[in-house]
Amino acid sequence: MGRGYIVEDAVEGYLSNLCGQQAGTTTGLLIGQSSSQRDFVIMATCTPQRHDSSASGNSLDKEWITEHARQVSRMLPGGISVLGVFVITDNDTKDILTTLRQLVFAVENLISSEHLWTPEEDDITDCVGLHVNAKTRKTTCRTFDTKDPKSMAKPADWKYQSGVCSSCIMLSCCLNIDMLVPLPDNITVKENMDPCLKEGLKSWAHQIKNGVCLIGGKKMPEETELTTGQKRSMRQYNAQLLITSACGYQRSTDVVQRCGGSVSVSGAIHSRTYLLGSKPKAKLAETLLKRDIVSTVATRVQMLLEELLTSEEDRRDEHQTEVYVPQPSRYSAFPSEPFCLPRRVFCPAKATGPVCVCDYQFSDEGLAEVSDRLKEMLSIDAAEEDLDTRQELTALITERDDTAAPEPTAKVLKPQRNSYAGAAVATAAALLAAAVSMLYLNDF
């Protein structure tokens, strides 16, 4: 027998309901946490219907399924991830195994392409493919090693249990962000900004990885076991991250280059990670927290860039049809002024005790829109009062105030010709980020 999966019993009820409702093939995602000993599945969510799709009920839209996985992955806090996929059909498992394998690899490849960190040697690379026969309700679980393109299906144990994460650990951290990403002077369209921003974020992510993490006010040895909460309760730890200048890394990459502008990302963020199972170690907690910090910032920047691209395409379509109707726009002309990044809003995951998922709310959106996305993406029925909006305030563009900690904003500076970004500028930006971060965290 291969890996073992401990599954929240609410997942069994969810899949059973889908079996009764489904017409044709139903697909979805399995969400939880991997560990060296076993995996925990805390929730499942089916793929939303694609209203513009002309595909028949029995065919799978792999592009739509993987895009759903990418969006869901953005809505998960540290430690919680997409573990694999499920497929509900009337077919036997042997007839659907190839499809399961293709979906598992496609989903994992797309999600991992957005990661800005290098995988560790001890990272779990097995992902699960679950087949449920809609008629007999028989469940068959298989795993695939996504690190190996030739990996074959391995049997796995699938066991339902109540209160899978009722006793767990939550690690939370507040951090000030202040980074500057130079842009080449040949940037002409927004599509070209994506790789530039990604490289700049990777450099910043390296500094986060090298940061000193304090748990409960002290630096814990890597093998220290964190104490979990009592049964049906959650143990919470406050963490602080002290950002180092990562001088060695910067010296190896400092070059004098022609610069046509820069993107400044600054503000205060809230990060959290969840640890399931017994006796998790400090090293794992620190790794997952740092990854969540990197992911939440990168997600917001990417969401803003996608919004700008969409707005530009809409304006282009209006001009092509020679019809222009003035409408309120979330963003004005690009690139000439600051833009607000969305804030992080948390919501309890259904029937899973203390674990929360999240969404990102732009300043001109209401909480009803957040609730709608949680329903569509994660099958969570959340009322507005269920949403935790206390961790981050709505971003506002104001004049710089050194006494306040503004929420995340991204400012795209107007390109200027014949300017240069060199070692001095890069180093100064990194030291400023370190100073702000340390001063902010020392106030706790």
C-alpha cells in the first residue's frame, strides 16, 4: 500500500451529493495538507460550470479544470494546498485512469509554475487522483509522483474521519513590504511587464527565504516540535520575520543596466499558515509561513496586472468597433499613477473547524462579491458576517506618511529615458525593506 489519506468525513457527504446530482462526468479538486507520513484532505470542491463551453456533458475541459485549480490555489493559506483531483463517472476506474493521470499532472504543473520558490528535497511530490463511481459509490484512490513524468499510478489508502483539523496549529505574521523592481527601458506593453515583475519578485522571495523567523518571540531549533492544541481546539503562535539584506546574493546579481522605469510595492500584509497532524516541527512551520508570504504578495501583483490587461483589452475592443461609452473604470491610464492592491479576506472552510481559506478584495468591491467567489471557486456558502476583514484594511492611495503602515499598494512609476538602475539603487532598496520590517515587527 502506498500513501495514506485521512479525509474529513464532510468530504464523503459532499462527494455523495454530487453523485446524486451529476449528469455525465463531474470533476473537482481535493484540498488539504501533505506530510511525510500521511496526507490530510479537509475539503473538496467541484469544477464550476463553464457557461460558454460547447463541450458535451461527458467530455472534460482540461483547460477549464486546470484554471480552476490555479484560482483555488491562490485562495489557500500557507500549509493548505491542492492535493489532486477527483472524477465522478459511471465508468470503471480502469477506463478513467489515464484521464485521472493527465488531470493530476496538468493541475500540478500549472500551480507549480506560479511558485517563486525552489522546492526542497523533502517536499512531497505525490498527488492524488480519486475516482468515484456514481452508481455504486465505490471510491478508488491512486497517487502519481508528479516529479517523474513517467510515474505510474500507485494504490493509496482513503479513510474518512471526523475532526481532521479540529486540533491543529496556526502560525500568523504581519510584515511590512517595501520593494522596488526596475523595468527595462524597452517596455512597451503590459504583457512584457510580467516576466520583469516575476524576476523582481523572485529576488525578493530569496530575501524572505533567508529571513530570520521568530516563533513566539524566539528562534527555535529546526527540529523543535510545536505543541498542538487540545482536542477540538487550535494552538496559535505569533511569528516575526526579520529580513536580512542577503548581501551575498545581491552581489552576485548586481549589474548596471539601462532602466526605463520601476514598480514599487509597499504596504502591510497578514500571513498565516496551518499545520495539521501531531508534533509538527519548527522548520516546516517556518518554511510554510515564508512561502505564504511570497505567495500572497505575488498573487496580488499578478491579479492587478491581469486587471490592467483586461481593462486595456476592453478599451482596445471599444476603439476597434468605433463605439465608446464612458464607464467608471477601476484603473485609469497605465502606467502613470499608483494602484491599490487587493486586501486579504479570510473565511472559515466548511466543516473543517478552525482552518480558513482566503480571497482578495479590491477597494471598489463589496463583500458580496467575495462571498460569490467563495461559492463558485470553493463551494463555500459564506455570509458577509462570516468574512474576517480585520487582518488587513482596505488599501488607500494617500500621500506617504512614515508614521503609518499603509496596506499593500503597487505604484508604477512613469518611465524616464536615459536612466540607470545599478548596484547602489538595488542595495538601498533592500536595506530600506529590512529596516522597515524590523522596526515594524519590534513593536509587537
